[in-house]
Amino acid sequence: MNKDNPYIKNIPGVCTVCGKIAYFDQYGNGICKNCGWEMERDEEQMGKMQGISYPMLVPVWRAREQYKQGKPFKATFEDFINGLYFYSEMEFKHKGTIYIVFFKNRKIIFCCEAFQQEYEGREDFKDKANIDGKLLKDIWDTEIDDPGYLFD
Ligand SMILES: [Zn+2]
């Protein structure tokens, strides 16, 4: 098939999260106009094996639960850390400020314009990463917005 074909995302199918009609390309990828989920051919497998999805981050099984509960798709702290180990560069917002998490010399760097923190690994980051002393794990559900992969 021609890569420049403008009708590339025109294969009708069903959204894997909300079940409404959605359109796919020849690789099985597509975006649902109803719930906003971006479908990816390997999402079931990735959700099971790695606990995440790409490019959405939230694993598809959790996305279904969130959709049913009328909640927006939002990655848990655990999803976010899984995403970090998969993609290496992540971001989220806290009260309008952007924070970035990435690997450098095998350490996890957590930073914003005001500070930089370093962690030895998954557990260290999970237990101690904080904003002004407030642990990320404690404020994740209530104060952290738009956790996801760092895209250009
Ligand atoms: Zn949908």
C-alpha cells in the first residue's frame, strides 16, 4: 500500500477501549474519536507483559476500567515508572509546572527548572522522589497531571 495514501486510517473497526466504531490503518493502529484512545496493534500484549501501552502509557485494560468509570485516561505512578524503563524519558505536570524524568549514567534524574534529584533505581525513585518534600507516590492521584512519554 502507498505510504502517502490519505485514506490510510480508513479501515473501519471497533475501539479496543470503548467499543465504538473507530478507524485503523493497515498496521492496526488508529485513534478513537469517541474516547480518545490511540490504538496500537500490540497493546494487549504490552499491557500484560510490561504494564503499559504506547503512545498512551496507560495499559489498555486499565484504560477500559477508567472509561467505564467515566474517568480520563491517567497513568498510575507504577505505570509511569514502567514507562520510564521502556522509553527512558518521561514528563508530567504539577500545578502547571513541567517535570521531567530520565536516565543518566544509569541513575534516574528527576528535575524541573528549580531542582534536580538523582535516584539509584526504581525503588529508590518510587519511595523518595518528591516535590518540596511531598512524595510523588502520595500526591500522584490528586495533584499530578498528564503523566506520559516525553515527546518533542
Ligand atoms: Zn474509544
